[in-house]
Amino acid sequence: MKKIVTIGLLASLMTTSLLADGVAAYKKCVGCHGANGEKVALGKSKIIKDMSKNELAIALMGYQKGTYGGAMKALMKGQVKGLSKADIDALAEMIGK
Ligand code: HEC
């Protein structure tokens, strides 16, 4: 029983720190995507809060590699440049549903 409690506590601590990393990394996205990812950025993007965590991670990694995106993907490539896989996971966790 004690073991289960410890694992549960660890898991919740990890989620919390992942969310904190996501909040920090998301600061520079707010201007275009809105405080909660609720805006259509520059009239072009999807409403990112409606994307799943998985879709978000695929989109962000795709922008980095140049394999994802529409007319304004070059702009997003600049935004995600330098994000680590952990940053992307944290962002996806925080924004996605
Ligand atoms: C200067 C404005 C701007 C900033 C800052 C910005 N974005 Fe974007 N974002 C856009 C635009 C415009 C698009 C649509 C690009 C395209 O044509 O693919 C987009 C697309 C996206 C998409 C994919 C949605 C879709 O339409 O498929 C995700 C996910 C995303 N942005 C996340 C982020 C994150 C996370 C950050 C911060 C690290 C960020 N954006 C910063 C403008 C911005």
C-alpha cells in the first residue's frame, strides 16, 4: 500500500513540474495563440487548445523538422527552434486536451 501511495505521489510531482516547464516555455506563444491557446494565431492557425496532446507534439516536432505546417510554417519554425523534446512534451501536456 505504501508503495502505491509513493508512486502516486511521484507521478503527481512529475506532472506538476512538467506543467511548470510548459508554462515557462509557453510565455512566448501567448501573443499569437492567446493565454490559453484559444486564439487563431494571425488568422491562420488552428485553435491549439482544441488539439490533443499527441497532435500538438507532432505539430511542434514537425515544425522543427520542416515536415508540418501550412502557409506560415516558416514563422512557427522560428518559434520552436531550440525547444528540446522535454519542452515540447511539457507544452503539449499543458496546452492540449
Ligand atoms: C508570431 C505569432 C506566433 C507565435 C509567437 C507562435 N505561433 Fe504557433 N502558430 C502561428 C501561426 C501563424 C500558425 C500557423 C502556421 C502554419 O501555417 O502552419 C501557428 C501554428 C501553430 C501550431 C499548429 C496549429 C495548426 O494550425 O496546425 C501549434 C501547435 C503552435 N503554433 C504552437 C505554438 C507554440 C507552442 C508557440 C510558442 C513556443 C507558438 N506557437 C508561437 C503563430 C505563432
